[in-house]
Amino acid sequence: MVGDNLPPPTDVVHLYKSLGITQMRIYAPNAHVFAALRGSGIGLILGVANEDLAGLAANPPMAASWVHGNVKPYYPAVNIRYLAVGNEVAGEAALSILQAMRNLHAALAAAGLAGVVKVSTCVRFDVITNSFPPSSGVFAHPYMADIARFMASTGAPLLANVFPYFAYKDNPRDTALNYATFQPGTTVTDSGNGLAYTNLFDAMVDAVYAALEKAGAANVGVVVAESGWPSAGGFAASVENARAYNQNLIWHVRQGTPKKPRVALEAFLFAMFNENQKPGELTERNFGLFYPNKSPVYHIRF
């Protein structure tokens, strides 16, 4: 939604439905999006803005007000499934995540929604350290173990942004392009448990699973809340690579990972549209599956 030329939410929901896309993620509450989603059945990850976390953590009435303003009036007509309490929060602000999650969970419980709207947070992959081999994965920060154990107590999954593109871009010498894009030719064996990996995505997800286990939260699932590949604007960013990655991801996630075979992964492609106001490198504005005029950047099957 970071653009000045994007279609209105009603058009976007129509496009989702025409393509058979059944889930959506937005990064903050938006009344126009809620109105468009009403009655659509599309499942929603609803973001809680990073700048709100400190207030939500310190002030339970603020969390109650947030739920009563952004969840209670819309559910179940809008199929809100997860609250993402912060996205890739870094530094001292991350210390507010857990208490904000607790307060929002309590507010949902008071509203009779704790069992149906799960409270999680969305992390960048660098919350994991020692990620190779995957079985060595562990959380880099103590607060993540506390968050994981809280989610274990509530039945919520961890939302993780998993981008083999950036891992490949940062280390192309040691990472094969075919391994990063789900294409055959490379197999890597985990020396810790003997599991074989034919793609980088599985290795990254299994490192998250390993970290959850070490935190005492082995029952917490993983939802890949962002994954994708840019089609233009920088290193290895091409239509061919983006199509290969995203199409293969769509087919692949249903089969699980080597650590959890046959446990289908829920995954969200980033992003629906190229966003002309997204800050950062040019690739950031070219992750979309569609141009703002709703024509595809490349064709894939959902």
C-alpha cells in the first residue's frame, strides 16, 4: 500500500477473489480495507504498528481500546486471523513486544475473541543466529524466548519474514542461485541431524523451528508472513528469477520442510503490487506480482 497510484481496496479484493487468493496481510488497520474485505472470507493478518507498541505495553486500557476500535467492530465479517504485534522490530523497542502482546491478548479475551484471533509478532530472519546448519538455529535475543513461550501458551504461531533473496544477495559466492530459487542442482546436508536440503527456504524455516525448540516452544508453528523476490532494480532481480522463486514457493510450501515433512506451511507472498513510494533500494519498489494497473509483472498460478 506504499504508493500513490495503487487501485482502491475494493478492486484489490476483487482481484484476489478472481485469482483464488484466500489470505491477505496489511501492516496497520485501515477502514477502507476492512470495508472491502467484509463478507469476502479472505483471511487477514492485521498489523499493529511498531510505533504503537510502547503505549500498548504500558497501558492495558489502550490495548482494550485498540481491540474495540480495530477488531471487535469487524470480526467475523472480516476474517481477522492473526494480529502481528510489530513488524521486524529492532533495538530497545523490541522489549515492548511481549507486554503489548499480553495486553492485546487479554483485551481479545475480554471481547470474547481470544480463541479465534491469535496474537503474534512478525520477525526478520536475523532474530536467528547460528542458522547454518539449520539444526543449530537459536534466537539471538533473550526476549524472543519469552515471546515464543507466551505463544506456546496461547496456541499462536510465530510470524517470520523469510527471504532467500537477501541471503543470496549477501553471499552469492557460497549460495547457488538454483538453491535460492527452488531449482534442482544443489543438496546441502545438515551435519547436526543428517537432513538433506535442496533449497535455501527450507533451511531458513527449519532454523526458526530449531530456535523455537531450544526456547522451550517446540509446539509453536511458523507462518511465513513475507517471502518473495524482486523482478527489477538490482542484483539478481529479474522477471525470470522472481517468477521461478514465487511459483516454486507456491507449489513447495504444501509439502513442508525436511524437519517437518507433510506439515504444510502457510506463506504470504510479498507483495501484491510494485510500490512506487517504498523507501530504500530500487528492488524494494519491485517486489510486486502486479503493476498498479493490475496487470501481472509476470504470470504465475496460485
